[in-house]
Amino acid sequence: MDSRSHTPVTAALRLCLHALLLGLLALVAVRAAGEGAPHAGAVVALVVVMAAVYGVGAVAGTRGGAPPAARAAVRPEGGAEARAEMETEAVRPRGRVRAFSPSLRPGTRAVAVWLGGLCALWIVLLVLSPDALWVAFPLYFLQLHLLPTRWGVAAVLVTAAAAITSFVAHRQEIAPGAFIGPLLGAAVAIATVLGYDALFRESERRRELIVELVATRAELAEAERTAGTLAERERLAREIHDTLAQGLSSIQLLLRAAERTLPGDAPATAHVRAAREAAQANLAEARSFVRALTPPDLEHGSLAAALERLCARTTGPGLTVRFAVSGTPVELPTPYEVALLRTAQSALANTVRHAEAGRAEITLSFMDTSVALDVVDDGRGFDPAAVPVDERGDGGFGLPAMRSRAATLGGTLSVESAPGQGTALAVTLPVAGPALGEERAA
């Protein structure tokens, strides 16, 4: 049997095949001896020898099985299926019972010699006794399982021809049954074995698909956890910055102003100074929390460096992404850098996913009173007016989310696009005036 036969069902079928062949051999011997047929002694002796040869192969078959490389080597027509079988066999436990030992691997010279000897004994037995015709049926299954498909089918046809010839030679007549029986048995054997192989390959493909789906689901869950963690870190950083840090910064400024208005020898001056220093220390702690919770891309390096790395790792079919900086870079508050980086990530994700573009370019522009981020691609474009208001195309960073993020910082987001004319997205944030002073103070 095939080295893949490890299930209880196939093990039972293997035992049935052993019992069928040995039972038919016993029937040949009993009929030859009981009916006083010519050459009865030779028939019984051949039956014993053939049973012994078969028994040796069957016993040896419980000691091991064919490695996957042997199965793939003898079935070159299998292609990917043979390679899949190799991978499947490689991960299966070695302690299970297999079909043949290393000396009788399916498709090898050793098993071909063993099967050839068994068939040769059967042909001699077929010459001596017409009852040996029935042994052809289990031999069909042996040939189909142990030989490559094309050679197995050829061997079955030769065996069927030998059985038909023996029937005609012994009966000295040509009857329809002489042809129908062996040929029908051969057809049933071929259909059974090839059908089993097809079902096995289909089950293996389904198993591999399930394994792939499970792995993909695990990767997706991990990606979602990572995205959720990063989003929560960003939210906490924004909340700390907008509430605690801003409040401490205002307290510090107010206390500094109060300290300046008080006389130097006033009793409250020392307390105001102590309160201002405490507020300054807590503000430093709040800033450290904000820095610790910023996106990893901004932890080591500037916004320009993070955007350049983003362009370098963004890939798509035939897509080239470039990055440029315009103006003199200045240090931006963390919320500004986070907003611009997230906007660039979202815009590039949409370009890769929907635009079918060949070229995209990100430009970070530093101006006197504002900083702008432009993302331009030459893709198929779209109608901005047709995008739903609640669209969240890439899991939370769609156009509404980008526009809301820019508005929170006092900026604007504009999108220019038309079907077939590419897309240009620009976000502009103010970097001068009281707002900037408060951001930098925080």
C-alpha cells in the first residue's frame, strides 16, 4: 500500500488486501489438491512459495515507509502535488506504521524486483492452474500502489491480458466472460486507486489551505493588536499633551508672571517660586510620557527621516515612491509630527490599495507661518465629492479622519482628484503665532 496510508480506514483496507490475496492463493491450492488436478503438487508448492514471498514483503512493510523524496521522484508528473506530498510527509510522526520498509519503497528498484518476482510466480501458477486467474484482482491494486501511475496502469493491462490468455488456453474456448471479468476488475482497480489519489490530493490541498488560513488569521490578529497598541499610545500621548502638559505649562507661565509682580522680600514669593518649580518638574515628566508614547518611527530621528523611511518601505506593483523636503526644516511639536506622519501613511496606503499608480511623491514643505505635507500620485484618481462622509477606507485613517486630525491642530486638508487624473492631497498646519508658542512650551 501507499506510504500515505496511516488512517484506520486505509489500514483496514490494507489488511483486507492481504487477506484477499492469501485467501485466493489458499483457494487455488485447495481446489488443485481436492480435485486431483494435474500438477497439483507443483501448484501447491508454487502457492506456498508465492505466499511466502508476499508475506515477506507484507511483514517488511510494517517497519517503515517510503520517504517523500522517493514518492516525488517516481511521479514527476505530479509536479506541485509531489512537492506538497513531500512537505506533508516531512511533518508527520515517524512512529506510525507505514506501508513498506526502506528496502521496499514504492517506486524503487527493490520493490519493482519484489513485485516482478511475485508476478512471475503468479504467471507460472496461471499456466498450471486456471483458478489462479482470480489472484489477478489483488495484484492490480499492488501494481497500482507500488509503481508510478503510468507504469502501474500498464502493468494492470498486461496482467489482465495474461488472465484472459490463461482462461482461453485452459478452457479452449472464447467466451465473453473471459474478457469481461479481468477487464472489469482492472477498470474497477484503476478507478478506485486513481479516485483515492485524487481525493487524497484534494484533502491535502484543503489541509494546506486551512493551515494557511490559520496562519493568516494569526498574523492578522497580531497586526490588529499592534495597530491597536500604537493607536492607544498615540491617543494617550495626545490626551496628556492636550490636557496635563498644556495645563502645567499655563500654570508655570501664570506663576512666573505672579513671581515677577511680587516684591522680592514678600513672604509669598518663596511659595510661588516653589509652586512654579514643582509645575516645571511635572511638566518635564509629562513631556517624557508624551515622548515615550510617540509612534516608533518618530522615536529615533526627525519627521523627515521617518517620512523618507516610509517612502522607502512602501511597495506596490510598478510603484515608485519619492520623498523631498522644501524649505528650512524646523523642530515641530510632537502632535504636529504625529499628525503629518499618520496622514502620509494613510495617503500612501490608499495609493497602494486603490490608485494603481506608477509614481507617488511626498513633499514636506517648511514655510514662514506653516508646514505643509503634499502627497501626489499619477493613479486612476476618484471623485472626492462621491466619497461618503463616514468613509474610513483604511481602518480608521480615511479622509474624514485625516481632516479631523488636521482641524484639531488648526490646520486644513485639501484633496484634488478626478477620475483618470491622479490625486493630490495636501495638509497644512500653522507654525507661528500663539498656538505654536503654546505647543513648543508644552
